[in-house]
Amino acid sequence: MNVSAVVRRHRLLLGSGILLGLLGTAATLLQPLLIGDLIEAVAVDEPTMRPILLLAGLFAADALLAATHFYLIGRAGENIVFDMRGTLTGRLLHSRIRAFNRLEHGDVFTRTVADTSLARVALSSSVSQMITSGSTVVGCVGVMAWLDWRMLLATVGCLGAASVIGLGLARAVRKAAVTNREDTSNYGSALLRVLGALTTVKASRAEEREAERIGELANAARASGIHVTRLSAMLMPAMNVGTQVSLAVVIAWGMSRTATGALPIEDLTAFIMYLFYLVSPLVMLFMSLGEIQQGRAAIDRVKDLARIETESTEGAPASTPVAETPAVEFKDVTFSYSDTTEPALTGVSFSLPRTGVTAIVGPSGAGKTTLFQLIERFQVPDAGTVRLAGTDIGALRLDELRSRIGLVEQDAPLMRGTIRENLTYARPEATAADIDEVIAAAHLADVVSALPDGLDTHLGEAGIGLSGGQRQRLAIARALLTRPDVLLLDEATSHLDSDSETALREAISAIGARCLVLTIAHRLSTTIGADRILVIEDGKLRATGTHTELMEGDTTYQRLASRQMTPVGGGAR
Ligand code: ADP
């Protein structure tokens, strides 16, 4: 992500905000001088109306400028963070599954939400604060030097010492804040991971252990948070002591010089006012410098995330398939998940016709799911080609490829919303007739009509309210709505009641008449009904055939069949 380009896009808002801030600074800096004039007018008994009106005008202008400055800078900041988050969201959604799987979800969340916020503060308010506070400090010091340079030296002596302490403290605050953010992020990541596996935690009766472990992480965040507060608590008082000492010096010395007539009273008053005006911007300046540094680290983390590898959306449109071309064809496909692991598939070749049900069987960890990952191009083969209707899928546009494939995953994850919204997720423009058709094809009509609001029934989180078999049939209906050429189905390993099982089986055979159904089979009944079976073991295609043929000729199949296929809950993922 090009952060400077993002900032440049909002330079008009930022620039005008900073300009108004500087004008506000000038309005502030003029005030003590006008008060000096007012005191002088009172002292020599001149009319005071003019200086009072001028002063009132200046106060009003100051307030107006400060408010507009604050608004413009805040707005620019929100625009900047919006752009950054938009870029991140887009890149994450288009990221390659392989790259995405390497990320910690908690870390992604921290970078997209918290780091972008820090970057916003650094790029908008801190930069503008640094410029306006810096110029206030310079302006104050300049006017003070002009009013009385000797007293300025005394002030700089006292405030300088406090500033050195203040600067050191500000730096320590920043470091402590970085640690605190890391601790907070560790706590968030750990909690997210545990909540994602809440049923496992409960089933293992690990609630107390997890509460203790996560409690320790929360405690680390608390400790570093307290450290930040301790250091911050000293920052303002350190500066205050500096101000108080310089004030005492300025008043005592100034009064003695006023008494001798060396310093007019109005100049002393103005000088003291400038002293007050100086302190707060000085602290702000230190703070904003710290925030900018902190923001730089956050920007680096955001940029790092934005560099995630994305899928290419380019590619050729698919050629019109000729009737006899295979729907799916693997040619010498070899693939490993990483350079260091054994290949998940080695030299796999097969071709499948355009209709019918093909079951894939094999022990868990054999490479069945990996086949699906390659067909969907979630992963890319290291060698060999995968073709869809005769075209190498590497050359196809991703959008086109995935619109021709329907994927039904094992746990059939559903999105939030109504049944209708779930069904039309991949094809929001589907008509009522299309929906009725897929509901019938997935043998769901009775289920839907029994629900209180039919298609408009709201599903709970993760599809609560439907049984496992119904959820999988709903996922099948969703996949069918895009009229895929190939339906990839990872059969649920969980036990289905016999009604659901029969409904699912009938639905699959009926769908097999119109497209290729490729199903990872965990049940013997699926393979018996399949038109052909691929037996995979250790990443290799062992045998192909029908149930009867394989029962005669393949020992792995015989073994799996005698155990009624993959043990329930199998699947090494
Ligand atoms: P199956 O679906 O037949 O149970 P998979 O295709 O899921 O098997 O896995 C095949 C092999 O690839 C296994 O050895 C498994 O450990 C490995 N594997 C699967 N997914 C990943 C992954 N995301 N990263 C690394 N290795 C993986």
C-alpha cells in the first residue's frame, strides 16, 4: 500500500486544516500583545473600547479557527483510515488461501482495526499538532525574546530542564505504549483462538485452564498499561514544575525590574501570558512526536499486511466445451503445501466425464481434500495440469472458473441471514423459479415449508436451527443455483439420520444427471451408488472403477469398505 499516495489524495483537507491551525496560532499569539495594549490604555487613561473590541474579535476568531481546524483534520484522518481499510479489505478478500492461512486471525484484526487507527492519528492530528504546536512554541519564544531577552533566558533555563525530562518521559511513554499494544494484541489473539474452538474447550473441561492462561495475558496487558499511565502521570507535572519555577523567577525578577522602571508593567503581563501559552504546546509537541513514531511502526505493520499475495483475476474466457471433452482432467499433478513437506499429491492423472457421480475414497490424509483445493485453484500444482472442460484452469479467469464449480464443504458453513439470503449468496439475482428448482433438486422443499417463515426464516449463528444433513443440502442447493458444470461435495462425516441420508443420496444421483458430481465419500452407501470411484492413497491414485470392480481388484478399497469407509471424524486437516 502506498501510504504517501493515500495522504496525497487528502492533501487539500489536511493542508487547509493545518493552515487554519496556523492562523489560530497567530490569533492566540496576538492576544497577550493586545492585553498589553489594553493595560497601557487603562494606565494612561485612554479610551479602551477599541482594544476590548479587537480582543473580543480575536477570541472569537481563535475559537472559530480552532473548531474548523479540528473538524477538517479529523475528517481528513477518517478519510485516510477509510482508504487504508478499503485497500486492506480488498487485498485480504482476494488473498491467496496459501498466504492467508499463514496469518494469525487476531493479528489480522489488530492490524486492520487498531493499527490503522494509530496510523490515522499519526498521519492527521499528530502531524498537524506538531506543526501548529511547533509554530506556537517558536512564535511564543520569538515574541518573548522581543519583549525581554534576559527574562527569556531565565525561562528557557527553567523550562529547558523540564523539557529534557519531558522529552525523555515522552520517549519512555511511547516505548511502553508499544509494549502495551503488543500485550493487548496477544490477549486478543489468544481469546479469539479459544473462542473459535469453544466446544473443544468445553468438552475437554479446559475452561478454567484457558481462563487462567488468557488471564495471564490480560494481566500482562494490565501491567504494561499501568506502566504507560505511571510514565504519563509524570509528564505533565514535570512540565508544570518547570512552568512554576520559571513563573516564580519571572514574577520575582520581573517585578523588581518593573519597580526600577526597567520593564514596563504591560510587557511583564504579556510575558507572563506567553509563558502560560508556551507550556501546553510544548507538551503537545513532545506528545505528537511520540505519536508520529508510534504511527510509523503501525503504518509499517499495515503495509506489511497489504503486501499479502493476491490471486490474479486475469485470464482467458473459457472455450465453449465440446460434448466429449472431459469435465475435469488431472494430468501428472504433483503438489506440496510447502517446500519442506512431503507432496500431498504425486503424479495424479485421471479424467472425468461431464455427468455422473464420481466418489473419491481413501484413508484420511490421502489427499482427497487437496484435489478439491486444486480444482478450485485455492492452491496451484507444482507440476502437471488441471483442466476444466478442456482448458487449463491456470489460464482461466478465476471468476469464470469458480462460477462453473459449486463447492459444498464438509461442515457446510452457512452465512448469517435468512435461508433465501444463504441460497442466493453466489447468485444474488436468482429468480423465485430458480430458487424453487434448486430447493426441489436438493430435496429441501418439505424442510423449507415446515419452517415458520419458509425461505425467509432467519438462521442463527452458523446455521443453528437446521440439522447437519439439512445444512448440507442447503449448501448443495446454494451451489446448484449458479448452474455449475462440476459440483464438488465433501460428504459430511457426521452421522445423518436415515431420512436425511436417503434425501441426500437421491438428491446427489439426480444432480449427477445434469453435471459432474465429485464427492469425497465417507460412507459405503455413497460409493455403492456412484458411477465411478477414485481410490487415493498416500497422494497417489491407486485405482479407478465401480464398487463391484474395486471390491474384486483393490485391497485398499476392500479394507476401507470393510471398515465402512473413512472412520467418522477422519480427515487430516
Ligand atoms: P484427506 O482429505 O484425504 O484427508 P488432505 O488432502 O486434507 O487429505 O491432506 C493430504 C496431505 O496434505 C496430508 O498429509 C495433510 O497433512 C497435508 N495437508 C493438508 N492441508 C494442509 C495444509 N493446509 N498445510 C500443510 N499440509 C496440509
